[in-house]
Amino acid sequence: MRQLARCVAVLVTLLAAAASAVAATPSDFYLNLLRRGVAAFDAEKYEEASSHLRIAAFGFVDSLEHYETAHIYLALAYDRLEDAEKARTSARRVIAAERVERRYGSLPIPAGVAMSFDALARKLLTGSEAAVLDRTAAAAAKPQTEATPKPQPQATTRGGTSSQPAEKPAEKPAEKPPATQKIASATPPPAPKPQPTAPASDIPTRLAAGERALMSAQLPEARKIYRGLLDAPGITRESLIRIAEGLYRSRDFEGTLMAFSKIGALHRGEEHLHYYMAVAYYETRRYKEAKQSLSAALPFIELTPDVAQYREKIDAALN
């Protein structure tokens, strides 16, 4: 009997240790990718660096310090590869993060990297965009609210509060390797009333406002902002992708599909976005399209329990 009790105790200990290891894995994975990307950049292996940094940035979307660092190096890597459009996109993602909370001035990046990125931003962005990256002003700007951190080493989540929200936004799936956040099934919310369309010059400000609404769990407000941007004149493809992500995360699945219809065919490196479409199709009862989109996404995302659950739901709905 004592032998059995010892075996049970050992088994419980092993299971607890395994659970802790699994919980730590995603953060460790993305941190390692960030380190490998920086190392590859320093070694002038820019293709390799961009591959690591792109996934690292995706995984650290809720950690401003790591997210901005990854996109700074990513913008510089794309610039070395003479891909100005992708470099501009990464630079603008740093700008968008800064408009949520100022961190750029205190990032632990080498002075040479900061100077190179400042010069690149001035070359690729508008004057008003580049001005956001004033490291002196950014360093002086203190965060107004400390966010509740997610289980990531040295990570600070965007714009959260210490209280538990009544409704949580849907999370992004991680590209392979694993997604870390559970995506809750939800009944599609009522479509928000049409909002006035935003002029092109106001789009970055509205996108930043939508991100702040998401981070503070103000999902109805986020839906209104993103819906109002769908038909904005001069909207870019990159902005439409951010709008689709915002509508997905705010659980406006009809709006998500509307945004993707405007985006059109996905490009190489965007295959993981098919997962957003699969979930949106399922939640709006378009099961055949959900199956097709999930099949397109699966080679590019990890088959986590959450993804497997949606696959089972979709299969069950079709049968």
C-alpha cells in the first residue's frame, strides 16, 4: 500500500512539473526566436533574421518591449534585403505600439541599432510618424497605468487594468510553433451601427484607439472603431489586415469576414490569417468555408488543443 502511495505521489509531482514546463514553453520559445533573430542580424544573415523576428514579433504582440524590439530589427533586416515596403510596415508597427504606450526611449537596444532605425524611419515614414520615435521624449513619458502581465518573462501587456473584464477579446493564434492563448467560442455579437468613415490622415489614430479599446476589454467600442474604418477612403492593405485582426479579437466575426473580403487573396507569410477566417466562418455558421480556411491554415500553425477543438467543431457541423 505504501508503495502505491509513493507511486501516486511521484506521478502527481511529475504531472505538476510537466504542466509548469508546458506553461513556460511559449514565452521561452518566442524569446529564443528573438535572440536568434538578433544574432542572425548581427551576423548579417538577414533572410534568417527576418524569418525568426517575424514570428517572434507575432508571439509578443502583447509585450510592448519585445514586440517593438523585434520590429525594429525586422525593419532593419528588410531594409538590408532592399524590401522597402516590408521595412516600412515593421516601422509603422513600432509607431502603432508607441501610440498605445511610450516605450521606445527605454528599449534595451544598442545605440547603433537605435540610430540606424531612427534614420530608416525618417527615410521611410512621414515626418509626423517619425516624430513619435523621439527617444528623449519617449524616455521621459512614463506609463500611466501598469498592465496586468501575462505569463511571459519581463513582459508588460498593452493597456490592461488590474480588474477582471466581463468579456475577453479573442486572441491571436501563434504561428508554428504553438499558439498560447485559448480562443473562446462565442455567439456572434449584433452588428454595430454603421460609423462615419475616417479620412486617410486619421486612420493611424483610429487604429491606435481600436487597439487601446481591445486592451482595456472595451469590445463594443473596438467594434465600432474598426467597423468605421472598413470603408475609409485610401485605406491600405496593411491597415485592412490590422482591421481584420481587430474585428476578430473583438469577436465581430461578420466584420472580420468583411475585412478579409476587402483584403483579397493572402500573400506568402500571411497563411496563418486563414485561421481567423476559419473561426469567423464557423461562428457565422458557414461551415464549408470554415473547413477550407482551416485546412489552409493548419500547415502554418500548431495543432494546439484550441485549434483541434475548432477542427472538431467544424467537422461535427459538416457531418
